[in-house]
Amino acid sequence: MVVLRHIFPAGVLAVAFFGGWEGYVAFAGLSPLVLPAPSDVLNGLVVDRAAIFRHAAATIGVAAVGFSLSVMIAALVSGVFHFVDWLRRGAMPLLIASQTVPIVALAPLMVLWFGFGLLPKVLLVILVTFFPMVVSLMAGYATLPRAYGDQLRSMGASRWQVFRRAALPSARGHFFAGLRISATYAIVATIFAEYAGARRGLGIYILTAKNSFRADLVLSAVLVSALLTLTLLALIQLVDRLTNRRFRRTGRA
């Protein structure tokens, strides 16, 4: 019932949106070259499913590698910033400035510098996704009550022990919040990197479909991209719930 309560409103809105879209295209008599109906998009997805899924598999691989490395780098960087305050003060403005660079300008540069292989696409995913997690983790570490930290230190705990036993658990909720934000960018960043230069992937598929004036196939790839992002968010939500139960049991123990 809880799941149904969350899914039902989204389902109603989705049906209303796509129904209105279908009706508008039919009523206005628009050409599929301009705006294909949702039924045309689904038909294109079914007819060209082999090619779309093949390109989607390449995108999933790059996004998985880049996002996994991004999580590890964000955890490492936030931990270093927590212990080395002067480095945090010096590096944070530079990290903020790095987020102001448009991804559409950064993707071709990555391809120019590192070629058409896996590396430029993975680097772009990392650059786009790791910053929200760093900020979220830093905010989570700061939620640890000072009195609690002082009490642990008075009992002989080192700074590392306070961080591991208290600061890390207190940052758990913030970490998953940053993880969800970053996850929404992972697939998009991968597609941008592929669009700028790659041999396969949804970015290349979209570019090829656009050059062939197949708006239905472009939107089919966009639909697959949205479904991949939703799947990633659902996996993060599942991990959050499973680890939260274990975290609570450990806390009671």
C-alpha cells in the first residue's frame, strides 16, 4: 500500500501527460518529423529495439564505471577536507568554479584531450557527479554535535575514531541525498560525452537519428535514458532502505 500510494499519483500524471500529448498531435495534425506522438515513439522503440538496447548497454557501462569511481572519489575528498581544514578552504572555491563550466563545452574538450575511448567519458561523469556528494558529506559531518565529539575525545578516542564512529554515521542521510542528486546527472553526462565523440552509446544513437530526421527514434532514446535514470534512483533507494535497517539494528546493539 505504501508503494502504491507513491506510484499511483505519478502514474496518473504520466497517463494524463502522454494522453494529452497524443491528443494534441492528432488534433493539430502535426507531422511526425516535427513532433511524433507517444505511440510513434513507442513504435520506434519496439521496431529499433535491438540497436537502441545495444547502444544503451554501452551507456550503462560507462555510467556505472564513472558513477562508481565518483562515489569513491567523493568519499575520499570529503574525508580529506574534514581532516585538513586549510585544504578545504582553498579547494572548495576551485571545485565550485569547476561546476560552472557548461557540460556542452567540456565534453568536446575531454574528447580532444583524451581521445574517443572510455577515459574521457568516465572523467566527464566523475566531474559532473562527484561535487554534490562532496558537499552533502561535508554537511553531514558538520551535523555531529560538538558535545558528542568532545565526550568521545575525553574518553580517549582519536580524531580518526571520532570520525569513523560518529561523524560518518551522522552523515549517512546526507550522503544518500547527494547520491540521488548525482545519479540524475550520471546518464545525462554520459550521453553528452558520447554525443561529443564515441563509437557507440545513446549519444551516438541520438546524433544518428537526428541526422536522419527521425524524431521518433530520438525521443525513444530519450525515453530509455529517463528509464535508466529512474532505475538507478530506484536502486539507490533500495540500498538506502536495506542499509538503514542494518544501521538501526547495529545502533540498537
